[in-house]
Amino acid sequence: MSYKSGRHFLQIPGPSPVPDRILRAMDNPVIDHRGPEFADLGQAVLAGIKRIFKTESPVVIYPASGTGAWEAALVNTLSPGDRVLMCETGQFATLWHELASKLGLEVEFIPGDWRHGADPQAIAERLRRDDGHQIQAVCVVHNETSTGVTSRIGDIRRAIDDTGHPALFMVDTISGLASADYRHDEWGVDVTVSGSQKGLMLPPGISFNALSDKALARAKQARLPRSYWDWGAMLASNATGYFPYTPATNLLYGLKEAIHMLEVEGLDHVFARHQRHAEATRRAVQAWGLEVLCLNPAEHSPVLTTVLLPEGHDADRLRRLILERFDMSLGAGLGKLKGRVFRIGHLGAINDLTLLGTLAGVEMGLACAGVPHQPGGVQEAMRFLADR
Amino acid sequence: MSYKSGRHFLQIPGPSPVPDRILRAMDNPVIDHRGPEFADLGQAVLAGIKRIFKTESPVVIYPASGTGAWEAALVNTLSPGDRVLMCETGQFATLWHELASKLGLEVEFIPGDWRHGADPQAIAERLRRDDGHQIQAVCVVHNETSTGVTSRIGDIRRAIDDTGHPALFMVDTISGLASADYRHDEWGVDVTVSGSQKGLMLPPGISFNALSDKALARAKQARLPRSYWDWGAMLASNATGYFPYTPATNLLYGLKEAIHMLEVEGLDHVFARHQRHAEATRRAVQAWGLEVLCLNPAEHSPVLTTVLLPEGHDADRLRRLILERFDMSLGAGLGKLKGRVFRIGHLGAINDLTLLGTLAGVEMGLACAGVPHQPGGVQEAMRFLADR
Amino acid sequence: MSYKSGRHFLQIPGPSPVPDRILRAMDNPVIDHRGPEFADLGQAVLAGIKRIFKTESPVVIYPASGTGAWEAALVNTLSPGDRVLMCETGQFATLWHELASKLGLEVEFIPGDWRHGADPQAIAERLRRDDGHQIQAVCVVHNETSTGVTSRIGDIRRAIDDTGHPALFMVDTISGLASADYRHDEWGVDVTVSGSQKGLMLPPGISFNALSDKALARAKQARLPRSYWDWGAMLASNATGYFPYTPATNLLYGLKEAIHMLEVEGLDHVFARHQRHAEATRRAVQAWGLEVLCLNPAEHSPVLTTVLLPEGHDADRLRRLILERFDMSLGAGLGKLKGRVFRIGHLGAINDLTLLGTLAGVEMGLACAGVPHQPGGVQEAMRFLADR
Amino acid sequence: MSYKSGRHFLQIPGPSPVPDRILRAMDNPVIDHRGPEFADLGQAVLAGIKRIFKTESPVVIYPASGTGAWEAALVNTLSPGDRVLMCETGQFATLWHELASKLGLEVEFIPGDWRHGADPQAIAERLRRDDGHQIQAVCVVHNETSTGVTSRIGDIRRAIDDTGHPALFMVDTISGLASADYRHDEWGVDVTVSGSQKGLMLPPGISFNALSDKALARAKQARLPRSYWDWGAMLASNATGYFPYTPATNLLYGLKEAIHMLEVEGLDHVFARHQRHAEATRRAVQAWGLEVLCLNPAEHSPVLTTVLLPEGHDADRLRRLILERFDMSLGAGLGKLKGRVFRIGHLGAINDLTLLGTLAGVEMGLACAGVPHQPGGVQEAMRFLADR
């Protein structure tokens, strides 16, 4: 076995680096998930996670990856053959589409170029044409992890409201929660789907559904078969701080610590920090003369930045070189972007110097790989960060 | 907050105490689940877990609790309205029944008294009457965590074979794997369901389906909707050591260490150790003049021992007293056994002295709670353990 | 490499088992020992450790074992050729004697039988005969780790006071602090020596000198060469929370947590717990028909119990057998007690069930080794512990 | 309490960042330091540390800071009033001088400007004038942590040999070992002093004396009082893997892991890595238009770089600003350099991106603090690092 000196730079857009405080919180003996000590833990995390989603409604915690929470959102609210409206914002929207189809739902996919967020007007227009209210749900990805484009959830809510259409509004903010501003109640989202390994700074293994009264009402009629994902059994047990089946106890230890850390820093401060790092990153990309994938300045992700390589240059080769020479992981281009882009994660437990080390790794990698660019990206990011 | 001096005795039948080696293995930075380092980890655990199940066929690893793995076994192999045969061995068999019903399956439940394992002859008899082969699957719980009774899986296999019935054979050994002898291939099981937090000595959060060719063939026709649990996508990704969605990376670190520890000790030695501790426990119970729930000596569980209290004595009051005075968690009576029994877990990372501390806690608890009994149970267990 | 299932029983009289909370507190990144964050840590532990010693005077913390703190006590207060009075309570008193001799001090050793504490009247008598006040210091071991006998420090103080002799009074409570009642100020001790790996529940690596004004005054005239151990440089730096050379930072993290844990439980509760476990242990020894080394009931140690084997039986063989068969470490007979006794540590982070597991290991070991004894020791200890 | 997002940059010249692997190795239960398991640990680290010092002679391991190991080197080899020759290379040489004086030795101090290493010719010249061989030892600091200047130990050895003077040669490489090339045997050093918290990547708390036959022979006549530091008792116990008093067990766990990591990477590779990072750092300093303290290119330290600020600028204010804004610790100017320099540590468990983050923190700090400089230092370091 070989070691690399120093700490790996895990700059993919999730899993993000897990702080020592959280790893240590998890590194504790398992307790009886039916005992009184557990109830305190359960109630603490169930209450705390609501504050992170900014909701007064229940949040369900699954021992599952984010993909499981997607499935849960659908099977709890829909029936076989139901029609849902989705928006092609990138690879993860595409995967959600696939998942829904596998479950027997009819998916309508508003096409997109993977360089913009979901279009509120396109959604509204489609809903207006849906006279019979066949569309049961609108599903949007808040922060597209494959593109670095953020959809404007508040605007989409208003656009839906303008149509008076009764469809449920479901949002995936797996990679957005606790990094990008998110307001489940204020934005009238019915089911928000999220996961642990991004802004919450936890290892992967638990995921979330934030609910609304409307979603809970629909759950009563929904006929897709469900058991593991069933909100009803969850909420019944959660009322006293327990879970209907064995929860991922040690991740809940970590979740408690993560919520504490986020609240001590303050969510607004957390969001501002991510915006500042994202801006520094974009300035570096611009200085290099490269193109950011996201085309709408109002939709730049605070979580990650996706960079297009010039034609004829393979982004996966660049990433491999950077991994080998500088011990840094960057995100690959996914789906139709494979080989054409790389993604810089700047979320979670990082700081200015981590970010500058990251950008330095990219800039040196571009040089080593012979990708045409101007030096000076790190310099530009430093100028920005030193200024404010 | 208050501390109790010393280490809590977690003597429930799972989650079992997690060894320091495993907690420390998990307490490591998350890595890129799409990078080359991950593939090594993935391949190591996917190969290793097959040796623990004693199978040459693939084992699927879910980021989910054991309940999820139950659901996975059913949705991958069955279609809406399919008939399955289950055996009422206790509370977990009952829950599996409920789960299957929720998914739209027709469950036939061979009744039981919760004091015996599944009856091979009763199963064979029912299959013989199933001329049209309506029954698609026989589902049995190997080690009933609610009763401490182990079903004889090899005998059941032979009984099914004698009927020539083509039903799939599915077994839940969530609390049996890596504590009780188990042989997926030799016993011709089609889907074995298990979890991490028992004999594998891990925290809860991942679970397993061990497969057979026959199960894989059935999966092609099965029409229950599935996506998260879908074996197909899993096996395709697993081929190169990866997973189709973000895995619970840190639990996989722990799984690698657990497999290593089990193999260094030797599975046969692990099984013998559990049998020895179970025998010592039963001798203590006998010396106390109390009754072990399991009535068939051939079916005593090596994992846990369930003890009946005399009429008029509340087992939950006893457990609460033991928790408060001696900082030990014991398992509660579940379902129809609530308040009538308590369960002593003697599985996983324990040794002779842990077991004797455990039995001492029970014996002192019986005295403190005024439960009629003879002292001398610990003495008897010591005599047994010192002898061999 | 081979693993033993379960957790080793470390029942030597120190190092004692380190609680997970303390190991995790230590498992954190090192910080700049000259930076502002360190000052907070330094001030917290320097203030907290005074409460544990029950003193208003300074306590010096060395990166050193307890032996170093012995040396520090002597070199800060004495000059070459100075006469000191020590009491032969056991092996550690003998080692302190040797150390003092190596440093060029003249040691007078009041002989003892290793089965009693230091005799207040013998000390007083010797001091009365010291007309010219040649004796500069009286040095006593509070809790003799080699014998399980505790000297009565308060009585010795009164005996010294009665003589009006001005000698310094130095006490080693390396294995007593935070397990046995100890009162530096009330008992008028001038220098108390202690270490981390016993009642403080830390790994070994730091040790202590608690001081008095009188000791500080003597330090000004003392002429034994000193630099590393010099109180002056320590106290000057400690005033602002720092140390004159690099401290053992991670052990200080642990110390902070240990002080917190002791104060949440309450020192009086901690002392009572140790007394209760010691009494249970002695009752077990009595039930076995074996002899406790300590002959004076007023001097039984709450920290450890030393057990004499019948003539012709080798205690080291017994200990080896117990280690191999039951994975428990017991303390060996030291010095002239080698092979004749074994020592049971019952200090620090243990509880009733740990103690009973420990006693069960001893009782089974006696049986396996063929040491003549009556069974029933564990039974007797259980009866005692269940009663109160 | 407030948290800072991300990981603190600990870029002082020691303690250096402790790798997770080492923290986890230390985060394990303490074992019986008199038991058989300990002997394996003791023998492994005692053998391994010799390979790091490049010596066939014994290395003594103290539970103490590096300062203790300095004291040990002197008290084991010298007698009261002995004359030693030291060289004023900086603050740590000055402290060693003070320590020796406190112990009653006569120190001759060859003056220096803190910008050069010890001068071989000056040493030789002084020894030549010492006709009566009054000088018992020559003491040199290999890597002056206060200045970033490395003395040429091999050259000094040759210079001493040329004089035929029999003085012992003692070297402090506390901050050099395992970062800068060091050869105890080849360079004929009699006592090498080192510590854990620098190139060995451990927390502070253990320190070392590497010996020679000549040093061991001198120890027999040396008359400074000693007990804790006595090599004789140490070597006697070490022969079987044990220690004469309780060792810092958990740091020994870490030491075993550290030696393993260094040997897997290869010491030559480790040294080359440090040289490369030092060169990158100096290029950055040069690009900023600032001055490196070390004036002799042959004596640049691979461990740290000390940077002079322009007249009128306070280095401590700069460091404070960088700590507050960028969460990075840099080393202060010590002794007569206070406020005039800052020190960048680039030792131990770091990599290219950590170093560039570090240099970015410095460059932004210079800008924020209004210190006159040219931007472009990071750019220059990147150019160098990307090239090779």
C-alpha cells in the first residue's frame, strides 16, 4: 500500500469533506434504538432538521441514500400511471425521470439544455394546458449537481400558483440543502428531498423527505405499493422520538452535531460563505479564459462550478492527472457531458485556503495537461477573497 | 447531562456492541465513490461478504436497514397479487408478513406458537396441496430475534425439495448471519436477507440480499415496481466495484474490517463461541428456575435467549430496573410477548467476562425486582465456562 | 495477527480503562501551543485540576510519567545531601527511595511490612528525635499501588504538626487521585505528586505536582540542579495559560474532558463508588477463603485489592492463565511480593457489571489453575451490590 | 463557542498536522504496559525508530517533550562544572545554553547572527585552542526552528575530527528528524536529541536520545544527578520491549504508525518532498520581494522558511490578521526576532495543495495588512511545483 503525504482534497460536489467533529460524534458506541436515551436523540434530530429545511411540517429521515428519498417522495403521493411533470435540468433530473418511469408513472419531461435551471414559465404554460388536472406533481431539481445550475424554486412556486393548478410541488435539493438558501414552507414545496453527504457534511447513508399538509393528504389516496418508505409508520414512531425499523444510529449522532455546527455558524452565514466561494471560483475560471457551464448569472450554484473544456480536450484525462499529481478529486462530466466538463465542488466544510489550494490544483493541472488557458485564476480568486 | 461510570452493557439481540476496530475503521474521511480508490474497497467488500454468506452468487449491499432488504427480496422477484407462504415464528415473521401485504402480495401464514421454528413438514404439506403452483415463494426467518428460536433451514430445503415445488426459498437471517451457522448455497436458498448490526458487529445502516441463479431469473419477470431496490442496476455497477447511487461509504469501511476480523477468528470458531455462550446462558436461566421461551432443544438460538417471567411479573419493569441500576439494556418482549419475556443478547463482540457481567446484571435485577427465582445462575454459567 | 472477541478486561491498578469520551476528546487535531485557542485550554485545565486536588495553590502539569513528577517534587525543594524521611509501604515507596538516593539525597526509610500504611506515630517519633531539623522532608505514598494499602494522610499531618517539625510533607497519590478521597489543602500537604492514568482515566503521559506556599518558598533555596522540572518557569508561563515548552496537547484535551466527567458525576459520588466496589471485591476474596494483603481495615484501598495466594501457588501462573483464557489483565506481585500475590484493579471507568465480570474471571481462573478456594465469591459480591 | 468552517491550517514549524491514520492509531484502548502484548509494541517502535535516526545504536524514548530530551542528553554524559561548546544559531540554541547553565555546566557560546548555521571552522578553531581538552561536548542545533537555518552536521563532524579533539558531539534535530536528511551513525553523532511533533507527525509528548558507544561509555562517569532520564535503567528494560516506568502508550501506538508511513513513502522521498516544498516557498517569498532570513543557500531549511518583514511592519500583527481572516497559524519571531519575522512551516503531513493554500493565505495577509510586496508569489510557486 502507498500513502500520499497530507490530506486528500475531496472537491467533488458531494460527498463533501466530513469535519472531524462529525466523524468523532459518529465514532461512538451504538445505543439501544428502543431505549430512553435514543428518544432524546431522535427528538433532537427530528426537531433540528426541520429548522434546516425551514419548515414547521414533519421531516422524515430514511436510512437510505438520496435516491431512496426520491423514490419515497413518489411512492407516498402517487398512484400507478399518474402523470408527473419534470424538467430536464441535467443528469440528476434525468435519473429522477428514469426512476419515476420504473415505478410506473407517466413522466412528461420539459426539455432543457443543461445550462439553465427549470423555466418557471414553461412549467406554468404546460400546467395551463392541463385542463383536466392530469398532472399530479411537478418535480424540480433545485441544485443540479451535474451542471452547477440552480433552479429558482420560489419563482416556480409563484408560476404554478398563477395557474391555479393543484399539482404537488416536489423538489430535490439533495446537493443544495444547508449550502444554498432553501425555504420549504415559504416556497410552498410539498415534498423536499435531500441527503446527508453534501451541505450537511455527513457521510452518505441517510436521506430526507420534508412534507406539507397537502402531501400528507395525498399520501392517504396514493396507491403505489409502499412499506419501507411509508410516511405513516415513520411519523407514528417519530412522535415519541423513535423509528419503525432500526435507524442508522451513528449517522444520527453525526446529524445532531451537524445541525449544531450549522446553527452556531448561522444558516445565513453558511449561505453567504458558499456564495463567496462560488464567486471566487467563477472569477478564477474567467481568468483562465474558460467557460462556466451555467449560462444564467441568476442561476449560478453556490455549491459547485462546472467548467467546460475547449473542444478536443478530455476533461476526464485532466481530472485523472490532477488526481495523480495533486491528490485532488474533481467531479466528472455526467451523462451527455462526459469528458467535456469537470466540476469543482466548493461546498460544506471548507475555507478560503482550501478553496485556493483547490483552484491552484486546477490551474496547475491545466498547465500540466496542456489545456489552453491563461494563468492567473488563483491570483484573481485571491484578489476577490482578500477584498471582502 | 449525567454520565454513568464505565461502559454500557448493550445486551439486546442487536444492534450488538461495535468493536473499537470497526468504529475506528469507519472514522475516516469519505472518499470519492466514483474514484479508483473506491473500486478497491467495493470489490473487497463485495467479494468478502460472499464468503460470509457462503455463496458463490452475488450479494447486493443496500444503504438501508434490514427491513429494506426484506422489501428488496420481494420486489425483485414477485408480481402484484403473487402468493407467498410464510411461517409465524414470531414478531419479525409477522412484520415481514405485513410488509408483503402492503406491497400487494397474498400471504399465507402457517400459524405458530412463537416457541418453535418453522415446521419443515407443515411447509411441505402446504406445498403438496398447491397443485397449480400458485405459491411463488416460501419465506422463513432463520433466527427469530423476537423469540430466540432458530428455524432449521437445511431441513426446510430438503422438505421443499421432496415436494418438487418450484417456489423460491427466501430466508431472513438478519440476526443470524455471522453468529449462527448459515450456508446460502449448500442450503439452496434463493434470497437471503441480512443486516449489518448483529453478527457483523457494525452499526445499523446497510443490509444485504444474497441471490441465486433462480432468483435472478425470476427477477426478469417480476412486475412489482422497483428502482432503488433493483438488483439489475446494482449488479451492473458492482461488476467494477461501484454502486448505482451513493453508497454508505463509511459503513463499507467498517464492513471490510468486520469481514477481516471474522475470517481471522474463523467462522467456525465464531459459531462455536456463540453456541458456548448460549449454552452458558441457558444453564443460568435453568438455575434461576425460569423458563426459556424456545421449547425445542434443536432450535435454541446461539444469538439470544428469551426468558419467560412467572405470571404476574412485568418483564418491562424488570428491564427498566436493570437499565437504571446496572446500566444494561436487555431486549423487550415484542408483539404478543410484550411484558412477559425479556431477551438476553449474547452475540457479536463479547467474551466470557462480558457474558458473566451480563448474567450477573440479570440475576441481581431479578433479586431487586422481587421476581421469584433461585440464585446461582451466574455460578452455574461460570462452572460451564471454566470447564471448556 | 489474532483477535480476541470482545473487549479486554484491563483490571490492573492502572493504567485504567480510558472512556470513549476521553479517547475521542484526544483524537483531535493538535493546535498551536502559542496561539489564543491554546490559552483557553491551558487555563481551563490548570483551574480544573486544582479542584480535583482540592487546592487553591498552583498545580504544575508535566509532559512526563508519574515517576517524573516524583523527581520534580524533590529537585524543586531540596539540595544535594539533604535528608528525607520515607516510609516503606511497598514497592513504589521503595522506588521513590531509590530515586531520591540517585539524586544525591540521604534517605531514611522507616521499615514496614507492606501490609500496613505509613505509621503516623513512627513518623512523629522520628521527627521528635531530629533536634537539629536535619530532615527536610517527609515523603509518604498515599495509595500504595503495589499492596492496596492506603496511608492516612490527614493523621500523618496531625502527627507531624504535633511535633512542630518544619519538614516539608510530600505525598504520592499517583494511583489515588480521583478515586480515593484526597485533600491537598485541608491535609496541609506541601507537594502532592500524581499521574494521569489512574483515577483521571487518561492514558499515561502527563503528571502533576500540587504545591503549597511553603513548598514554593523552599524552591527558592533548593540547589539540586533543575531545568525541565523547574516550577518557576512553569508557573510563569501558566499564568497566561501557556507552558514553557511544548506540552502534551492531546492529553490536555483528554484532561479537560476527564475533569468535566468527574465533576458531573461529583467527586463524592466517585469516591463512594470506588469504596463500594472495593468492599464487594473484599467480600468475594473472603468468600473464596483467600487473604487480602492489607491487614488494617482502616487502610483498605478503594482503588485495588491485593490477594495473597496460598503457599506453593504461583500468582503469575494464575494471572497468565486468566489472561489467556479470559482475556483479562491483573496486576502482578511487585518486588518482594512477586509470585505471591495478584492485584485486582477496580478503579476509574468501570461499573458493577464490569466488576462482576472481573471477579468471575478471577473465580474461574482459581478453578482452572487448581488454586484451593471456595466458590461463591461472585455470588457474595452480587449480594452486596444488589443490596445497596 | 464558534466554529470556523473547514480545517485550520497549522503551518507553524511544529507541532505539524497529525495525519488521521496516526490519530486513529492513538485512539485505542490502553494496554497493560507489563503484559506480553506491550512487549511486541515496544520492540517494534524501539527497532523502527533506529531506522529513522539511521543508527545501529540504541534510541531511548522518553515520555517528555523535546526539552526533556535535551536535559537527558546532558545529565547522562556530563558532570557538574563540565565545559560544553555551543553555537548561537538562534533561539533554541540559546535555550539549550540556558538549560545547560541551569544544570551547572559551563557553556561557551560561539556567537552567531541567527542567519547562518553553526560554523564548522569556528568550532574546529576553538577546539584546537583547547589544549587540555576541557571541553567535554560540542552541542549543535541541526535545524534551527527559530530561523529556518540548517547546520551542516557532517561538515562539523569532519571539522571536529580534523582537530582530534575527544569532545562528545551532541545534536538537536528536534525539528529536523524525518523531514531533513539526518544520519546519526554516518555523521558520528554521539547523542541526537529529537521529538515527536515535527517530522514524525505525532502529537507532542515523547522525545528521543539516539546514542553512540562513546556516549554510553561517558555515561558511566557522568556525575550530574539523574534518575528519570537515566539511560541505564531505560536500556535494561528496553532489552525486552518494556520501560522502567509507565510509558506514553498511546503515543507509542502513533509512533509505530508514523514509522510505517515514513517507510512506505521512503525516507529519501520524504526528504525530497520537503526540499521541493521549501524551494517553492522561497520562490514565493522572492516573488513577493521579501527577504528570507537564512543567508546561506546551502543552509536553507527544508522544514520551515523564515521571512523578514520590511522595517516598520509588525510580523505579529500580520500573523494575527492571517489567523483571524484565514484561519491559519504561522510561527512567530522568537527572542530577538520577535515582531520582525514570521515563520512558515512546510513540514510533515502536507502536500502541494496545502502548501499553495498556505502561501495564498500569506499573500492575501500581506495585502490585507498593507505590507509592501509584489503579488505573484503563489503564481511562482505554482509554476515551480507544476514543473516537477
